[in-house]
Amino acid sequence: MEYVTLANGVRMPQLGYGVYQVTREECERCVADALSVGYRHIDTAQSYFNEEEVGKAVKNSGISRAELFITTKVWIEHYGYEECRKSVLESLRKLQLDYLDLVLLHQPFADYYGAWRALEELYAEGKLRAIGVSNFYPDRLVDICSFSRIKPMVNQVETHPHDQQKTAHEWMNKYSVVHEAWAPFGEGRGGLFTESVLAKIGAKYGKTVAQVILRWHLQRGIVAIPKSTHIERTDLVVDGADDHRHISQSF
């Protein structure tokens, strides 16, 4: 597994398993499968309504807590200082954890500055190892980096070959914010898995298009959180991530 180092020195697995749109009925099994094939980074959110199932899978995995990196996100209805703090403590309860490795503000709306102050305090208290944001465009990211006591350590935004976020990536690098990709495969939209350029690269390296896309993310220094409810596909992604050959082509 490859890692990136956040601005505060915390090491974050560069490959994570996301549970967006994974139903509560399937979530515990899917997370257990992901952990069994080598994932150690799990990404959930309050608005996914499956934190409890993630917590059960983690607890029953038998894997040392120190080996795991667990992320959740605060939804906008819990913004403002008091509500954010209360909601994070509730997420900890649902996940059956004493601390979270990363908590993100899910969207740049409502009183996200009040919410950010709550995350800063929880971080200072040791309940959170890192704090960050999600879906913050460069102007919002620069604003919060410039006017907060602790700068976000991560910004999670939609990123894939059809939406490469080059400008956003440059601004994140400028402020030492790690770029994390949700929908790293573009959810398969727009014929991404049949792109001729990607297929040609895959044929050269003996990899699937999905594995080529994942390697492209990792080589850019981006954290990627793909999702599948099928263990055979999950295993294939991990196998692709463990191949450290450099893909020389760009697209």
C-alpha cells in the first residue's frame, strides 16, 4: 500500500474504499470484503447513513485500530460550532471508535466556519488525527486556508480522466492540501471504461482500464477512494494499486 503524508505528518493510505451509495444492508459485508483483500482506509459520511455498518465491519475485522484509517464527513445540516461538534461525537459513537483519522466538511455552504472551529477543537483534543474539506472549489479552499487557525489537510473533490481538476490540484499543492478523488472512475459515465487511449495503455501494461485510471491518480499524488460491491472487483483494484510500474503516457 502506498501512502501520502499530510501537512501535520499523519500518513494516509493513498487507496481507500468508499461506501457512497452502498446500502445499509450491503455495507457491513462490503467493508469486511474490502478489509479482507487489503484495504486499510475506509471512507464514509454522515449523509451516507451507513456509519454504524462501517463500524460493525471494522470492529469485527480483528485488524488493529492502528492499521486502519477511517474517514467520515459532516453534513451541512450539522454545520455551526455546536451542531458540528455534537454530530462528530455521534459519528464516533456509531462507528464505535475512540478517534477518527480524518473528518471532512462535506460541502462549502451554510456556517462552515463555525463547523470548522469545532473540528479544530476536536483535533486539538485528540479525537481527530486530521481535518479537511470536501467539494471546496479553489476560491473557497484559499479562503478557509487563509482565515482559519488550522488549514485543511485534505480536499476531497470529484476527479477522474474526464474531470482532471488541474487548476484545483495546483491550488491544493500551493497550500499543502492533499488532493483526494471521489468518483475516481467517473462512475463509469461517458464511456470512460472504453476510452481507446486508456485501453491502449492497459494493453501495454497488461492492466484493465480501471487499473490504468487508478495508477494515473496515484502517480499524481492523489488519494483515490473507488467503490465496488463485488469482492472480485475490489481485489482487482488493490492488485492494480500494488503494481508500482510508472505509466509514462499522459491523457
